[in-house]
Amino acid sequence: RFSNVSVLNYKWGFFGKGQIVNKSLNSVDVGVCFDLSPVFASCTFNHISLTKPLSTLRNTACCFCVSTEEKRNILQESARIARGDVADMAKLDVSAFDAVIIPGGFGVAKNLSDWAVKNKDCTVLPQLEKIIKAFHKAGKPLGMCCISPILAVKLLPGCEVTVGQDEECEKFPYAKTAGVLKEMGCKHVNKDVGEAHVDVKNKLVTTCAFMCNASFHQIFDGIGVLVKETLILA
């Protein structure tokens, strides 16, 4: 069965997964619509001058970037890379889609929520909160990569997610995040980079992606599993 999937994006940047998700969906002949937000990014940075973000992330459960004073429109920035059908997230019609996937990356922690500043006390962008709850209420699957499972944990109490492993090591330098999510009331399930966890009750599929110190092809494989499992639930 042909499925239509909405991919929510928000100025792809460091650790962004949007292009990989798009490739995975296209490889299984799925209709894709990118729903974006026209607001300005809360923080921007120059990738050339970005210095040692990984070591900073290892010491915290939140995200970090070297800020610039430049202002960027999230809708315009995301559309530049999406090169597909794009629309304002506020106009998303849940009834028109079989599933929604949120790729992850710094955009989730900086633009779709204030996780980067408030961690477990974060709030989610109101229009995104409305979308996630609407898909969940309609019994339609949600796929979330990398750091984006924090959105599900915040909005769907008691859900099951994975952001990789809960014990810090060279391969999983951001394991502290799992501990914070547990404190927020979710069940965290340890998974490797090539795996995804399926919360059948909530129709929620998650994979760690760049929460793991892995190569791009391994990240691609894990996101491919997430896409496959999300479509099975659709």
C-alpha cells in the first residue's frame, strides 16, 4: 500500500537527519511532504567555526553550538535542502498523512523545543505539540530520530523510546540523555545504532542516529529500520 508521510523539519544543521530520512522514504516509494516552520531559528552557527561540540555534549545531556548573530528563517533554510513539496507546519492536515517522522538534530533542541536550555523542564513548540498529539490521538505512527524522542517523552507520558544506550562510553557519548528521559517518566530501551525501538501501544518508533558515535552508513541503516517499522504501523 502506498503511504503518505509527513516529515517535520526545522533548519537542518549539525547532526540533522532530514536528508537521510528522505532517501530512506524514497527508496520504498513513499510520498513525502516536508512540513516546516516559518519562524526564525533561536540560534544559528557557522559550521566552519564550530569547535569541539562533541566534547561539550559528552559532559551534558543537552545540545551546544557556537552562536552567530545571523538570523535564518527555518522554513526557507529547510526548503533549500528538501527540494520537495514543502508547507508551513501550521497548515498540516493530519488526515492527509499516514505517519509523521521527525528527523532530530540540533533543530529539535533549539527550535522545536527549549531542551538545550531547560532539559527535562523544556517546553515544545505549541504548533508541533498539537501535531504530535493529533497523530497520536488518530492512532497514526510517529517516527523520531536522534534527540527528537525527547518530544514524545514530554508529550506522551509513559512512552517507550531509545536514544541509544544508558551507559556512557566512547560509542555512546550522550548516554546521560537516557537518564534524563527516565527521570521524565519514560521507559528507555537500550538499542544499537542499526536498530529501532517500537512502542506498539503508542505507535512510536525511535532510533538513536547521531546520539551514537557511528559512521554515516550505520546511521543510514538505523534510520532505514525506523522508516520500515513506521510504515509497518501505518
